[in-house]
Amino acid sequence: MRLEDAQKVVKRPYVTERTFDQIEKENKLCFIVDDRATKEQIKRAVEALYEVKVMSVNTARTIKGKKAFVRLDPKNSAAELASRLGLV
């Protein structure tokens, strides 16, 4: 996936107290994504943007928009990526 397309799919990281716990305990990050994005598109976009391996994607529609909970491969640290993104 091209970076331009990936940036259209993944809008921004989303951090709350709950998602911060998921970073530490479950190796997951949360992103606000395009409402029309599929789980496969989200997976490819996160892998292209952040150079990590994604194990699974769960989505939820909320008032804030569509959220994607992305579980990273155990070889990749969600805490390290969050630190690189300036979330921690």
C-alpha cells in the first residue's frame, strides 16, 4: 500500500486511559480510521506507515468515529511504537 493511501485510511492514534493499558498489557494500539476502511485495509495501512507486523484488527464505531484496535506481533512493541509517535 502506498503511504498516501495509508494516511487516508489511518487518520490518527487515539489514546485514553483504557487504550494506554492496552498498549502495556495487550500489545495493542488504537487508531481513528476512515469510516469505510476494512480490517484488511487498516492492517496494511498500519504496516506501511509504522513498519510493524500486525496480528489482528478489531473495529468499533463510536461518536468519535471508527476506531481500530490493532494487536501487534510479539516481535514489535506497542509501547515502543507509542513512544515513537509521542503518545507516551
